[in-house]
Amino acid sequence: MGACNPHLAYRALDNESHIGLLLPCNLVVQQLDEKKVEISIADPKAMFSLVDNPDLAPVAEDVGKRLRRVLRSL
């Protein structure tokens, strides 16, 4: 499932033009059994650490906060 935020993606791309391949926009929803569903997300800090660009740190932090907030609300 894709969950990309265009504004945040633009901020990342503005700092690193090739970061598109590493954007943490995907999440996985798996039905584990009849009553249990698991949702997995990538860690934006881990994804962006593959690129040596400290300007991405604030974007990764913002994305991480938003993704964790969504997970908590489910």
C-alpha cells in the first residue's frame, strides 16, 4: 500500500534528487489470522541513512513522526 505525502516527498527530493527510490512511502498490511492484522512500515531514518546527506534528517524525522502517529491510531 502506498502512503506517500507529496509535500514531504518534495522536501526530500529538493534535498537529494535521487532519494525517490528510498522514500518510505510503502507500508505492508498482512492478515495474520482471522482476528489479527499486522501493519509494517519502513523506518525513514534507516532508509535515508543510505544517502550521505544530513539535510534529509529533518525530513526523515517528520515522516517518522507522522507514520508512528498513524500506526498508533489504528
